[in-house]
Amino acid sequence: MHKYISSPGNTADILKRNSIILKKSLGQNFLIDTNILKKIVRVSGVGPEDKVLEIGSGIGSLTEIIAPEVKKVVCIEIDKKLSPAFQENFGYLCRSSYKENITLIENDAMRMDYRKLTEEHNISTVISNLPYKIAAPLILKILIEAPGIKKMYLTIQKDIAERLLAKPGDKDYSSYCVKANFFADFKIMFQVPRNCFMPIPNIDSTVIEVSVKDSCIILINKNNIGEFFYFIDSCFLHRRKKLTNSLQASLRQSALQQDNIDKKDLIVKMLHGIGKEADIRAEDLTIQEFITLFLSIYRTSEKPEKK
């Protein structure tokens, strides 16, 4: 009977044999429920022609389930102390029958160039149990850098999932939520109890599906993404303030800082243009309304070309 890496006893033995102590500072919590890992791969729908990126591969618990199903899996792992165990699991044991389609990259996931990586390996899908410490910023980094990625199936902390799926008016609705949802739609696939991990974290986890929107860059020119994100941060900078006041205070360095422009009146006029009152707060606007408001400000700030 095949003994999976992710079985609790096997995981513990591998860690002990390689003198590995999991680091809280790196958000290392290994899934030790093989059925959950199989379910993650199953709901992803990946097949023999797919090339998959896995971030935070650890000792290969999820890699072992992905590899037989796909053409290639590229793994990123920052902790070099885990590499001997990973290589042993896929290089010297009976699992070597599918070691040829596994690539391990020892690097910091937050320092990777995902455009270059995904183009080099022709990757379109990410399946990962993301390290807790970097999950939130990493999701946004991949969405910004790797347009070739179309789907992601991620195990993340429940509180991060709630931030990503927040709606206008929710307490978790934030600039982060708006930015992430500008690029993609998020869907909860299923919950993962905390006792399915080693060591046991302080919070349950959620497996989410991330579906990248094809139209997001059409709405805002790619060169203006940085300005759009600055605009979103400005809107949420003073969360309890009226949006007009937040924008007035935050856009001093923006293109709206021109002579003879009353910024507050202009912002109120633009809000009225999307059917909103002057006393609205950022947390009550939809993503599409943020986009429309930004484009209005951006177009107003453009100086006409000299003839």
C-alpha cells in the first residue's frame, strides 16, 4: 500500500529524519490530510497537458498529488533545509517514476519575476498551500505580474479569504480587496479545519478558486495600474472620512493639482456622475464605480495637446 508523504506519520518521520524544525516565521504549516490534498487537485480540473506552479512546496506533500496528473509542476521553496527531503522523496524512492516532470526552484516567492517564470515554463495554473505569512501580498503580486496565469487554486487562511471576498459595506472591504478583485474573481471551494495541518495553526483555512478577468486591463491602461492603485489607497486612507475629504487630502501630488481647479467640487461632480452623494465613503463603492471615478479624474487631469 502506497504511503503518502502527507500522511501524519510519514510527514513526522521525514521531518525527524532530516532534522527539520518547521518555522513559524516562514508560515510553514504542512497539510497532513491526503484526502484534502487530492480534493484540491481534483477541483482544479488540471490534466495531462497542464503545467502548474506550486509555491511553498515544502517536502512535497501537494507536489506528490499534482505531479502524476499534469505535464509539469514547477515548485518554489525558500527554505533550503527542506530541499534534501524534497529531493529524496522524488529522486530516490519509488516515486521516481514521475520525478522527470518536477522542477524545484530554491528562491523567495516574493522576489520572483512571475512574468518571466510563467512564460519560460508556459504555466497557466497555480495550485498551492500558500505560506501564511506572505499569502495576501503574494496573490496580488502574481495577479499583477503574470497575465498568463488564468486560474489559481489556493489554500489560504480563512481571514484572508474573507478579505478577498468582501463586498461593499462589509468590515473586511478594503483597498486590498478592491485591487485583487480588479484583476480576478474569487470563489470559496471548501473549508479546511486547522487540525489538518502540522503544526496546527491558530485559524482554519479555505481553498479558493481565483479566476483572472480578461477585461481588467482593457478598462485601465496597463501603464496606469500604479496610479490606479495609488488612487485606491488614497480613497481608503481615512476609512471613516467622506470620500471627498480623503481624496482632497491624498491627491495633492496628483494631476488634479492644477491652477483654477476646485478639487472638492470636481470630485463631488464626478460622484454625482456615477449616482453617488457627496457624503459617501470609500467602503460603499463597487469596483466598477472606483474604476469609473478614477478614469473621470484621470481624463480631467490630462492636459490637451498643443497644436
